[in-house]
Amino acid sequence: MRRDMGTGLGNIRWLFFDVGSTLVDESAAYDRRIREMIAGTDVTYAQFQQKREEFARQNLRGDLEAAAFFGLAKAPWHHEDERPYPEAAEVLAALRARGYRIGIIANQSAGTEDRLRAWGLLAHIDLVIASAEEGVAKPDPAIFRIALERAGCEPAEAVMIGDRLDNDIAPAKAVGMRTIWLPQGPAVWQSVRRVAECPDGQVESLGELLEVLP
């Protein structure tokens, strides 16, 4: 179901995107991390997934909460297993051609720009704000304020597009940005539980952004 942004978008100058499960498919990376965490234990993959979904439905970080529940050590994250969604570059290019500036606000380990370049996405992006380089992570509103300041953009002139209600939508709304929720990856289990998490718009794929944004 697509929920349109409505009127009043003429003043939007910047579109900020999350990376994981928004521009980049993390399914294989999640799968590998889970299998590494349960290796050598009596926790089955099905048991872990059931608990992961249970926590995700509470709008929590399902995989890490499930690991803590079972007393499992956190396994490394393998960026080499990530792949950009097939339409990511095309959508970013099309939005930029419409006159939008494109930014990133993401919780990522060091090297985000290099990974975006390798995936063929950086050419369509004007500004990258990542937690490892900034020393602050979502949902702290400070990382959104850093992005707006670097962009020379007022909150009302920006839209945040991300998969997670807790990390992307709620904190962006708190600083005055417009928001579009794109529930992909584990975020498909999330649901709006409070007014602060209610997005201005919702799409089910990156391609639908071209129908929502003028």
C-alpha cells in the first residue's frame, strides 16, 4: 500500500536515504551473521528467526535482541554479502534529474563512501553522513542535524527515506524533517505504534518513490 506525501512538497530540496535495507539488500549478510551466531549451539535457525521477528514486531533491532535473548555472541557483519537493490541507482539518478539533492544518513561502519562507490551509487549522491565517521548514530537526532547543517538545508526542506520507524522515521520527524517509510528487510515486521513514528508517506519499493515525489 502506498501512502502519498500529499501537497506542499514544492519546497523540498534534499532527499536523505538510509543505506541498509533501503538502498542496499542486506538479506544475505543477515543470514550469514545469524548462522555464525548459532553455530555450535543448540539454537536452531527457525528458533532464532521466530524470536528475531518477535522483537522486530516490537520495533526493536530483531537480530541483536534475539542474540541477547539466547545469550549468543555477536558475530561480525560481512559487507561483502550486501548488494544494492536492482533499481537503486536508476531511482537515485531519476530523482536527481528532477532537481533534488541526494544525501545519506546511515549507521554504517567505516568506509561507507567506498562501498557506495563500488556499488555504483556514489555518483548519484551529493552528501554522505555515516555514524562511524561522525561519532554519532541514529536514532540520536544529532546525526540528522549534522546532515542538515552540512547540506545548508532547513528541516522543512528535507525528506528522510528509510526502512526503520525507530531509527529513521521517528528521529527525523523529531528534528522537523518530512519522512517516507520504506519497509524492506526486517522492517517489514515493524508497525506504527505511536504518533512519533507515523511517516508522512509510505512506499513498498524504491521505484514507488518516483510516483510519490514530484
